[in-house]
Amino acid sequence: MKTRIGYFIPEFPGQTHIFYWREREALKELGIAADWVSTRRPPRAMISHTWANDAEQETAYLVPISFLEAMAALGEILRAGPVAWIRCLKAVISAHDTSLPQKLRLLALIGAAGKLVRLWRTRQWSHIHIHSCADAANVVMFASLLSGLSYSLTLHGPTLEVYGPNQPQKWQHASFGLVVSEKLLRDIKTKLADYLPERVFSVPMGVNLTEIKRQHPYSPWSPGQVCRIFACGRLNPIKGHNYLLETIALLRQRGVDVQLQIAGEDEQGGSGYRQTLEQLLRDQGLEQSVTLLGAVSQEGVRRGLESAHLFALASLNEGIPVAIMEAMAMELPVVVTDVGGNAELIDNRVDGILVQPERPAEMADAIEMILRDPEFALRLSQASRQKIAAKFHERRSAEILAKCIEDVLLSQ
């Protein structure tokens, strides 16, 4: 390999991380070896993929830190010298939109940055790319201020604000940035106009069409059958699963025998928002109609999509979800909310249906429209995969990332 980089994913390998696994494989084909680095391991209930054990063995974690690692990190911080220390302290003092406790937290992150510098030096990375704009991006920023290492970041959305304060400095010190939708790109150009690096690109994530494909032709629902609906998204209020449950209740009231499966777990490994949804199922009498699958492997998601009549997601905001792309790649009609970058993925009523968020009746109407018109369902099915093949294949993001890294290294 000509180039080796650090490839930083917080709490890796988690339930939604299949895209990173694929992008890393594509980078390898493009001549870039990417070493996994992460903040800490995720809760066990969120580890679902068949490759997860191998990924854990290969990943360098910043937390927990052993005594010897702490001494090595301290050595890197001392080695950086007074000028670098002053740069870090200035960054803490001038951190944007931060309270005193948050500034103290930033100080503590300098220790993790020392460990990251140690990894950078011993593994001889040419660059670090981080798929996050949250606290982990502060760690990489401090590592850069200590050592001069170059880094870049990807903003996934749904909004900039969910990734916490100090966004201007995270972006200001980066060599380049990637954003998963045009809408997000316009947003950060407005909010961070004076702090963005020279190169910032809109690059949607993608899917591997060789792996994600049907084993059997899609068959529309017909009266008398159980209608199988599949959804995929972590159990978090932003995903709007509560509105999807209301949609299912409405369809059942209209006489449609519908079964919904939701693949995904909450960030606490099952002890968080899952319990709210389970209570909603009991309150609405949907225990026999809705199954919360928890964290599901990629193969399990594929089987769920293969057996479903359609895919639905009632998100309140999004970047552009890989889950919707995978459903479309599996030639499944999709009904999703018109939020975030979803309109960049779907042409309404051409390769999917967009509905307004927080309107279960509108989503139920759209689902029923597909169910009652099998020819329309087939047209959506065929057009959906064509859209993904044309604009959302997985190599696109890897190719742009590789080109940007090459440009950075040539300029050094």
C-alpha cells in the first residue's frame, strides 16, 4: 500500500456501521490502507454484524487507557513542546459556545489526543479521517495541534447542532471536509462560512450493489396476504418510530392485516428508548403486529428486506440514510418522510414516496396506495434500484475521499 491512514469511527463497530466497513474495503482497492481507530467499544447489544469480532480485534481504542498508555500519551504531549501546548490552551479558551464545564472537558480530551498522536506516530499514518463531528473531532483537532498531523472529517447529519459545540475550530483545522447531502452543505456554508477548509464536498454514502440484491423477484402485496413492512433505524426519537406505530394502527383499523418489523437498537443497548416504544406497543395493542428486532446483522437486514412488501421510515430528520438506499437497492418500494436529504435520494412517486413528517395518516395513505396498485408497486420497485445504481453506489465516497487525501499529501 502506498498510503496508510487512521480511520476514526466513534464506538466502533456499532449497528449502523456497515457503510464504514464497505468504504474501507473500497479504499483498500484504491491503494489506501485504513487502520480502525475508535473512542471505545459500543454496548454489546449494539454489535450485530458478522465481521464485528474481526473489527474489534483490529481496532485501536482510546478508552480505556492503561497506565503504560497514559505514560506514552503524556510523553507525546511533553514532546510536542510549549508552542503546541499554548495552541491547545488557546483552542480551549476560545472554544465556541462552550461553558466552563465544557472547557474543562476539552482540557481532559487533550490526554486522549496524546494517545492518538502516539498511534499516529507508531503506525505511521499519513492522515486521519474521522466520520464524526462530535467530541471525537475535538480529540483529532487537539492531536493535530500537538503534532501537525493532517485530518479530515465527514458530517453525517441530520444537523450540525447534534454534534455539540466548538464546530468552528473542528472544521477550521481540518484539511478538508465531506458532507453527506447538498442540504447539509448549504447549511454549514451558512453557519461556518469563515471557518470551513478550502475544500468541502457533498458526498452521499452508498451501498454495495454486488452484495445487496434480491435472490427472488419482488412480488407486490395482494389482498388476503399479510402485508409485511420493514423498517431499519436505531431506536431513537429522531427516527419517528412512534409515528410509524400510529401508521400501523391506522392501517389495521382500515382492515389491512399488517406486520411491521423494526431493525435497530437504542444507544443504551436496549435500556433506553426501546422501553418507551414497548410501552407504546402495549398502549396501542400492537404487540402482535410489531416486532422490535434489536440490532440486526447485515444479512438479517437483507432477509427482512427480501421478505417485505415495502419499506417505511418516519424520521423527523436525516442526512441521507443508508437504510433507505439498501431498501431501494433491494428493489423494495419505499415510503419515507421528506426530511433532511431524503429528497436528494427519492424522486417522489417515481422511485419512492415522500410524505410529511409527523403525519401518520398521510403515511398510511401512501402505503395503502402502493398496496392497492400492484403495477405502481412494481414500477417503484424497478426504478428504486436504478436510482441507487446511478447515483448512490459505495465506491463514489471512497473515490472522493481517496482523491482528497492524495491532494493533501501532495501539498505537504
